[in-house]
Amino acid sequence: MPVIFARKFCAAAMLLACAVTPVAMLRAADTPAATDKPATVEKPAAPDIIIPPAGPISADDSNFFEAHVRPVFVNECYKCHSHDADKIKGGLMLDTREGVLHGGDTGPAIVPGKPDDSLLIKAIRYTDDDLQMPPKGHKLGDDEIADLTEWVRRGAPDPRSNAVKGSSPTYGGVGRQHWSFLPVKPQTIPTVKDAAWCLNPIDNFVLAKLEAENMKPNAPADKQTWLRRVTFNLTGLPPGDQDLQDFMADNSADAYAKVVDRLLASPQYGEHWARYWLDVARYADTKGDPSRREDPRFPFAWTYRDYVIDAFNQDKPYNQFIIEQLAADRVVIEQARRTHTSLDKSDVSSLAALGFLTLGNQFNDNIRDIVNDQIDVTSKAFLGLTVSCARCHDHKFDPIPQKDYYSLYGVFANSRTPDIVWKLPFVHPVPRDAAYLAYEAKVKALVQRENEIKEDFYAFRRSGGKDPAKRRELIIKDIGLNRDINDVECDDPGAPPRSCAMLDVPHPEDYPVLLRGEAENKGDIVPRRFLEILSSNPKNRPEWHDGSGRLELAKAIADPANPMTARVLVNRLWQQDFGRGFVDTPDDLGNQSSAPTHPELLDWLATQFIKGGWSIKKLQRMIVLSQVYREGSADNPAYADTDPDNRLLWRANLRRLDFEELHDELLFIAGTLDLSKIGGKSVLLSSADFATRRCLYTYVDRHNPPELFTQFDFPNPSVPSGRRYETLVPQQALFLMNSALVMETARKLVERPQFQDFTDDSQRVSFLYLEIFNRPPSQKEISFCLDYIRQNPGENSASAIAAEKMAEANSVAAKRRAEITAKAVKRLRGNNAFQPEPAGAAFLDRTPVDAWTKLADGLFQTNEAIFLN
């Protein structure tokens, strides 16, 4: 029997699976633990190398380094021994002071002051046949060797550092002494000269850095600018008219706090911040590379998206958020045991969180690639580490041996996702109403088809299986069945929402190291356990034998003593609040990252985050109520020369709105955005729903995300993406100039009764500015807009004949849009799905626009409309 049928027909009565309990799959997980296995003996870890902080360098030593040392390193060494090298040779990096002192696989490269004892000098002298640099007979010149020897004799004075502007020298170090691997340090709130400027301790840390450089922070932004900034920041939407009026009229001491509390309590907060996490979780509605006969859709991916929205809105503690996404099934079972409650009566809604692990690319059902993806997303999302780099060899930059990779491999390889959608548990109990009963009848018919195809395949095998036409016929039937099953689960109104959950295999086992990543080249079997570099007791790490070990892994990640977890989350939040994190690479805080710009503040916030019960909302509230968050964005040429990247936060950063924010802003201004519905199934870009739902709910195909999204830097949904990288390309401006979405927003704006009731054109201009920019216009701007109106007479006085032709054109366009949408739905069943541009029947009005609509449309093209000040 073909493999696909071995998977699909393993249940004797699939009808019962669809109508029964949401915890059927959990029964299999509720099994005795696997037999303990002896631990594998490992070689002892190399001793830690302590890197002393850099001291002052004399002008003579600095000049010597720049003239005689750096050129040799750049020209002869960096191609094999720098962060930019394709492959680091010998684990040695020579592009930072810390890398030279730490050395490579054989130990420190130099002993300052002792050239004869330094491996680097020995290597360049060619005195040892087994240690020669550069290799292959490309020996340095005598002058170059003499210069490097003299440099080491002087004590190796080195002005380079892996630290960035504002970073503390005490956060240096590479290898095992890299700052992020060390415990979070208790911090004392700095004393500053201008204490009156500070609103909370965050300001003290920032101002202390500025004062050390004889710099001052920018004056605060005006209230309108701050309100627009914080509203977009927390909800992804502009402030409403009444919000602006209320805030401008409120002069109380807690006016800012009331705004923040209102926004944090808004359901739109969870919708907006969920999008950032979905980027990290590489969320999509399709499987990417399913096996050849599988339908590419994930029918219930959206239940994970809704779980994330709800988690942010409920302010679910982040440690619980971690545990549920990695091991919600184990948590549900433990709770049932502890409370002596049957699984059928337990709350299993948290099982939707397991979509974090199960909704990645399916890699043609290659289990090794699927597990590698799960290791990658887990380590990047929660730990800020690229553990998957150790799949084929020890990590080239971080102290993560290959054995640690396969310890985690065993955890996820002992976890499985049900192959049949009807085995997935319900998110909530389902009432047996008319819609569900109709759905149940369709399932019965599909089960009957399954059994018939199964019997046909058995008969085909018994007959010898030599008829290629018959085989092809059966395969086509099988593919059609897969498609029809997903059609019912995706589209039937009675289909109950299900969790994309997973469970432990009945008899978990440890796995061997695959040398060079080759499946046939097996090494030692390694126990399931946590990363050595992050373990509290590295020499005696506990092994995991209770099921797969996912729950133990989750608890180890969420342990307050883990130095990475809180730092990584704080850095992610700071990045979204300020446009840039303390560390620029939010998914990698390992040795390849730069040191944080404000390491003491990062550790202080991490400590507060844990003390505050892992509450993201509390942390957010503190950040956006700081004085530094209120700063204006005005330029200061002198400061720009000293700190061009604004690492010290002397001003607010400008940032472009994400496409989701731009889309939602347009619908919000037009009054067509439906904020009453939270969650639900994803909507097609080509459907009319795209013009009423937040962009978060748009259907994302992993292989073919909407081109409109990718033009605005939507991340690759196949890999974790903690940061979107901005591009400026003509397609972005062309979209804004030609989009029916933008034009119809402008049309609806000027058709509002409030706008039409104005008798003064100056009031109309002010209305447009308040709606689009959340501020009143200047007198100069009013004059400019009125001149434009006078020079562009109206075009909405069409004759009856013209109006009739326009109605006919709209009817033809509507029919064409309906055809396109129908084709888009059909294409979702294939592996080359494509979504046509937005948005179905929502933007079909071909009526000519008047001057006011043109003006509003033009205002939407401006930087002020698409950038956040």
C-alpha cells in the first residue's frame, strides 16, 4: 500500500474522529515515560578565556596600528579570519580586539608583550611546518613580520572593538565570554545632571550616555505628533478625531498615561503586536513544500494567529506564552492530572499555540528538514541564537557543539503532528447545531470515499500493480480527495476550528549525531537536554526522559536564570518602539552580533520584565511613557556628525509605516475598516473582505506571498524574521499613485457628510489634514491647497449618457473581478497559488473624481502620510 494511504487510513472510524473529543490526540501522549538511557561521555569543555577591558591607547600606538598592523590584517587575514569570511578558519577572528585575544580552536592568538610566546607570531614566521599563516607558501614579507612582532611586543594596542557607539566596555568578550551568555547583571539607576528631564529610570540610563558625550536630548515632540506616534506604535492605526480632541483638551498630569492605558486595553493592540510575532514565527497559511499528493493549504493556520492576538490582548505572561507554544499538549495533560479532571472536560484552547512549531515549511515531508526548521525557529525566537548552524558541525561562532544540536533534534523528532486533519483537536467545544450536522454529513461521504480508494489500491496491488493508467487514475483520485477534504475544512460554515497541535510519540528515544549532517554517517547517541552554554550546571545537565522533552525545553528557556530569554524579548520590544533595537540583529544575539548600545539599560529592563511577572504590557507602558520616547525628531548637525546613526537616542527616529499599517490607515480614514470582528479565517487579497478587514488577516501563501506585500518589504514567511529591512523602490510610489485602494479612500473621505457640510474651503482643507496627518494645516499649506483646487475644476458633472456608460463599465469590471477572485480561490489548492491585486468588488467605482478627491489622493502620496515622526 502506498505510504500516503498508510498514513491516511490508520484510523478505523474517521467519522468518530471528526465528531468526537478535541483531546483524542492527547490520549496517545498520556503514556509512561521512555526508559532512561545511559548518558554519553563527552569531552570536557575548553576553559573560559577572560578578555580584559580595553584601556586607553596612546596616539603613537594608535598610529602604529593603523599604519602597520591593520593593513596586513585586512589584506592578508580577513578573507579567512573575519565576520565577513565565507568560512572561519580555525575558529579565529582577527577583525576585532576581542577576537584576537580570544583566539581560535588552539587558544589565544597572542600573548600581549610576549611575541615569542604568541601563536600568531609563530605562524607568520613559518618556524613550524604545521602552523603557517598565511598558508600555502604565501609568507608575509620580512617588514610585515617585523611590524606584527613589534605590535605584540608593545602589548598589542588595538583601537578596534566589537562594541558600537554607546556600548559599555565591560560588555566585551567573545566566545563563551560573549556578553549575552553571561548572567543578567543587577544595575543601579544612573545619577544624571538634568534629573528634572527624567520621567522614569529609562531616561536616566539614556541621559547618562548623552551627558557623557556632552550631548542633550531633543526637545519633546508636540502633543499631536506624540499621539500619532504612540497610537500607531501600540495599535497600528492612526488616532481618531475624538481621541485627538480629548487628548489636546486634557492638561492633567496623567494625560499621557490615560492615552497609553486606553491603547493597551484596546483589542487593536493585540492585532498589531501579533503581526510582529507572526513574522518571528514564520507564519503562513500554506505548507510551502508539501508532499507531492498533499493539498498545500493549512486549513486551520488562522487559529494560531488568533491565539497570538488573544495572548497579547490578555497580556499572557511571556514565560507562559513560551511554554504553551512549545508544549501546550504536555501542559494540558499535567493540569488534568493535577486537578483529577478528564481531558474531555479540560480547557484545551491553548493547543492552538502549537502552531508555532507545526506551521512551518513541510519540506516534502522530510522529517530532518522539518525538525531543523523547528530548532531554528525556537532558538531564534526565544533565545536569539542560530542553533541550526550546528547541524553539520560545531557552530563556527557560538559555543554550540553539534552534540547540542542533536540533543534538541531528539526533542522535536519525538514529536509528531497528526497526518489527518480530522485528528486535530477542536479549539473549543462545538455545539451540534444544524451547520455542524451538515458538515458531519459531508465528512461521512469523504470517509466513504477514503475507504473506496483504499480498497481500490488493495485490489490494484493484488493484481500485480502493473497497469500505469490505473495507477495514475488512483493517484488522481487520491489528490482530489485531499483537495476536497481541505475544501470542506476551509470553506464549510459548520467546520469546527481546530488546533494545529502535535503530540509526543509513544516511545521517545535519543538520536545520534549525524557527522557532517549526513544521514548515513551516524556518530554518538546524545541525550535530550538543554544547551550547555545556557545551562545553570553545564557539567551535569539533566537529561529529559518524560515524553519528548518539549516541556522541559520550554521550562529551561523560560527559566528566569536563562540570560538570553528576557534580553531577547526586551530587545524586540525596544526595536519596535524606537525603530532600532539595542542590538541590530534581534534573532541573533550571539558572537556575530554587535554589543548593545545601552547594555545596562537592556539588563535593567530585562530584570524589571521578569520582576513584573513577564508582563509585556507593563514593559510597553514603561517604555512609551518615558521622556526619551517623547523626543522630537529634529536634526542636529553637530550631533549627526558625532552619532550619525542616533545610537545614543538624542532624537526620535523616523520610520516608514509597514504595509499593514498603511493599508489599515487608509481603511480607517475611509471609515470602511471593520474593527468589531477580531480573528477568524484569512481573507484573500482579491476579495472584497480585504477592504474591510485589517491586513493582518490577509491570506499568506508561503511560496507566493502577495506581490503587493513583498514590494513593501513583507518578510519571507519561510524563515523567522525579527526585523523587516526597508527598501525604497519605484513600485512603492507607483502603487500609491495608481492604487484603487488609495483613490477610493480619498473619494470616501470627501464624500463624508461632515466634509460636504463645510461652506468654507479652508475648513475642508483643515479637515483633510486632521484626518490624514492628525494635525491642522499651516496657513501656507491652506493657501497651497486652495490654489490647487482653483486650478483643477471638478469633473463630476457627467452627462446622462456618460453616466450610463460608466455604469456599464462598472458592471463589466465587477464581473471581471468576480472571475479573478474565483480563479484565485481555485489556485489556492495548487502549489503555485497566486493572488491577484486587491480587492475584488470593493473598488469598482469608475466615476470621474473631482478636484477635492484629487487633493486628498495627493496628500496620501506625501512622506508625512507614510512615515511616522
